Amino acid sequence: MSAHKKSRAIKIVGTIIIFLVLTTIAAQLIFTSKVKTVLEEEIPPSINVSYEALSTNVLFGEISLNKVNAKHLVHNLDFEAESITISGLRYLPLLLNGDITIVGLTVRSPKMIYYHPSEKNSTSKPAKKAPVKTYVIKKFNIENGSFVVRNTSLDSTDTVEGIDFSISDILYGPESAKEDIPFSYGDFKLNTKKGYSRINKLEYATFEQMYLSPGEGGFKNFVWRTQYSPTRLSQKISTEHDHYHLKIEDISLRKWSFDIKNQQPYLYLSELQLQSPIFQVYRDKLLPNDTTHKKLYNKTLRDMQMDLQVDTIQISDGLITYKERVEVDVEPENISFSDIEAIIDNLHSRGQGETTVAINAKLMDNGPFSLDWSFDPLNKANTFLAKGSLSNFQTESINPFLKSNLQAEVKGTVQQMYFTISGNELESQGDIKMKYDNFEFTVLKKNRLGVNKLLTTAANLFTKKGHKTDEDGFRHGSFTVKRQQDKSFFNYLWISLKAGLLDTVTGNGKKKS
């Protein structure tokens, strides 16, 4: 190539490069100006946004805002973040239809604060309008976020820290806006560090980790407890209310899904696993009774404002303790069920069929105990059936509880006991058969330091020592009990079982036809 032609080629290439550079600079300036205009003019007036720095890259379709602050005046939401970065803005859909499609949206170190509506005055909410454009985000990420709810009615601040969240294929447009959940999405993944939530004015919940994805989810070291000590709780309430302390080492969800159908939430769980739950309950019986009506579980589920379906709940290595104060100067003692293994099947609020519960445990760490319980949530008579057994129970192990609660002690061994209880909202009936040795009651004096010989003699006069049994060595009893509707379901079970035990050890011991 001649020198003249080379020179001409260089000039052409140089001109093209200069043109491209100038075009890029112009496009960059126009792009930056357009982004600023959108931020200033097209954000709804209900949202105030400020930021320290804006950077853009027109070639890669990138927009980055640093030190972002925003306030949503209608929804009482404050927001701040280290940065918000949009990457991979697609120009063709934007130019052809005005649709917004971006490859990635990343929010770093956001802090979101939601105020309960009672804390801030909010303007009236504008009517929702269906979008005329389609918005697509291929990948949305939150890195190291936190979420805070400040609720003045409960005088509490709920928090979740260390939020890492990613979700793919978000689409919001004219068609999706018609659905109860107005956008569609693909896979997602959520991991958080510790969290705190006030459940009500008396209880709160905490956890050390939460994780969630389409296939699984759960919590680590979940705690639900009363925020006051038992003594302080009694000073703050006017009627009986249990003091709770529930700790669950691990909660696992399997194959779950959530949706909104006809403006009602729907939650499905294939399996819920609770590992090593410890549930401690205390009740101050010196306070007046809470006389409000207590629902049976049929009605509790039926009245839920949610369509719930849980195929299986599995409880492993559980412990329940219960104690109640019945006298001012007497320290209450526990009754306990340990080594709890339980399966709950077909728990539902709108489904079909019975919910069944199968529990195996040890009463006071020595007597193997089982309970099989079933009920239909949709049965408006609130019927239920409970069958159970207890074997090889050394009754002396329950004496601390009996001594503090009933001024009594008992001796003897329950070799085998079987019971059946069926009932409804108003009444239960059932039968018991029991094989036992050398039952003997001791009624204590009021100070519990000595034996009330008169009452002890009277009690044992009516207690059969295990004779008058059938050919298999069992004594039989039966009962009919009126429900106390201001008491819980488990109180209902207890007074039914207590009536049956009394008839078994004091009656004629014969099985009724």
C-alpha cells in the first residue's frame, strides 16, 4: 500500500474513532442526564429520594447510586443503603415499547424501617393503577440488609439482621398486576442472622438464623417466651395467664408453598420438623380465672384467616414441664413429659379428613406414656377421640407435684393403664382399665410437714388395693364429664381422665356393658 493510501486509511480510522468517542461521550451525557431526570421527575410524590453520588455506564447499561436515603410517606417506610446498582439495562425493549428490563439489581447494606401506622400520620392511599409497561429484573440481590418494625401500640421494635436475599426472573406488568400477588418470580434464597419479634404485649420470639428457599426453610435456636418473670407477670395481669418459655433447637420446613387465593393467604407444608423442643409452662392459680370461652382445636383451625395444610409435623426429643402456684407460701413443683416423640398428620383449616396426633413420651422420666388423638377441623360439633396408655409408672415420682398442688402423696405402681375419651364442645365420656399394685394415698397437713391421719384413712378406705379385677388383672372405670368451657382442651382431657381414675380405684372395678 502506498504512503498516500496509508495516510488516508489512518485518517478514516482516526475519524471513526473520534466519532465513536464523541458519540459515546454524548450518549453517556444524555444517559446520565436522563437518569437524573427520571430520579427527579418520575418518582411518585409519595416517595422522597436523596443520594450522595450517581455514576453511570451507557455501554454496559449500568447505574449506581451511593449513600441512598428514601422515605415512603404513604406506607411509613424509611430506607437507606450504601449503594444501589443496576446492571445490564436492555435498550431495545426500552426503545420499542418503553419496557424496563435489567439483568441485575443489587442493594448493598440496606436498612429498612417500617413504622406502625399509629406512629406517623399518613395521607390517604392512592387507588392502585395497572401498569402500562412491563418491568423485568433477571436477578435481584440484597446484601447484608436489616429490617426494623417500630410499633408504638406494643412499645416494641422488631428486627431482623444480616439479611442476604436473592430472587430471579421478577416480572411486573399489565397481566401480573391482575393477580393477588401482582408479580411473578423464579427461584429465591433467603438467609438471615438473628431476629426479634414482639408477639403481643406479654410474649416475644427470637431466633439466631432463618433460611428460606422454594424447597426448604427453617430456624435455628427459636425461642418464644414471656418477657416478664413469673412474679412480675402476676403483677401485670388481672386474670390467669400462662408464663411460657419455649425453645426449639431446629425448625425445618420441607416442600412448602405460599400463595394468595381470593384475597386469602394459602400455606402448604409437606413436612415440619421440630428438633429438641423444650416447653416450660407456669401458671399462677392465685389470680382470678380467665372466664372467656376457650375454643377447641377444631374451631381454632376452622376460624383461621388462612387456608392452611400441613401434611406432617414431626417432633423429636421434646420436653414439657408444667407447674402452678396454688398457695402463696408453697413453692410449686413440675409435672413433666420427657423424651417426647410425636407425629401430627393432616393439619388443616379448609381441607378434608381428620387431623391425627400420635405422641409417645415418659411421664416423670419413668412411665412410658402414649396418646392417640384425632379430630376433624370442619366438624362444627367439635368432636374428638383420644386413646392412651401408661405403663410401669412408679407413682412416687409424681409426689413433689401432688404435694405442692394437692397436699397429698401416693405409693404404688401402675403396671398398665388404658383409656379412651370421646367428646364434643359440651361433654366427654369414656372408660379406663388399669392394673396396679399397692395403691396408697397419704393426705398431708396444710403445712405439708405431717400426715392428716383422718383424711388419709378415709381416702384409703375407698381405694381398692388392686383386687376385684378381671381375668387379666385389670380394674375398670367409666365416666361422663361436663366441659368447663373457660378452660383449655388439655384441662378437658385432664378432668375426664381424673374422673375415670377416681371411678377405677374407688368403684366396683367391673367393666360396664
